[in-house]
Amino acid sequence: MKSRKTAARALATGVCTIGLVVGLQGTAWAGTVSIDAANGAGHGTFNADPDGSIPGDAIKACDDKEDGWGVETAIDYPPFDAHPDKKVDTRGHGKGYCTPWKGLGLQENVKYRMYVTPVKGDQYGPSYYIDVVA
């Protein structure tokens, strides 16, 4: 009897762990989503729906660190090929600079991939991404 309870507990723990890992790879479905760039260089933001002066389907990049690196925020259209279709970046600006919002006019209810990457001239740092829906 004890081995059945142990096996059931192990199975339940495994199922919960798989659910948690899969759940963490989710998609941001609406609203405004920001993710940080590697090494605290800055962050990128996607805004799905218009909100006051902020346009819908828009991206921006912000440089948060005085390190000589800027930040690029990019959107990749499906099928995702890691070659972004639209981008904004803070190259040539210092800490505290954010790009203006760039409206993209995306098709509604379609999943896109937003990348946020540290950039310096033609050098690229590691990219982080999240899937977003317009």
C-alpha cells in the first residue's frame, strides 16, 4: 500500500512539474509586456492595444545602464526565423534614453515574437524573447 502512495505521489509531482515548466513558456496575450535585456542593459516593451497616447501594436526600447551598450527591441513575424521584421534601438544614445513608440499595424489575434537584445555598433549580446499577441 505504501509503495502505491509513493508512486502516486511521484507521478503527481512529475505531472505538476511538467505543467509548471510548460506554463512558464506562455504567451503574453494582451496589454503591455516588458522584458529585460541581458546584463541589465535595458528593456524592451510591446503594447498590444492603444492606451492614451501610446499606440497599439507598438514597441520601444530603453537603455537603463551606462555601459556603452544600447538595446534593440524587435518583432519577428511568423514563421519565426530569428530574423526580425521590425525593430527599434537606442544606438547612439546614453543611459535613460527610450525610443519613441513605433506602431507596427499588426494583424490582430496573431502571435508574434518580441526579442530584446543588447547592441553596440554591429555587435549583438544575447537575446531574450517572449511571444506576444496583437
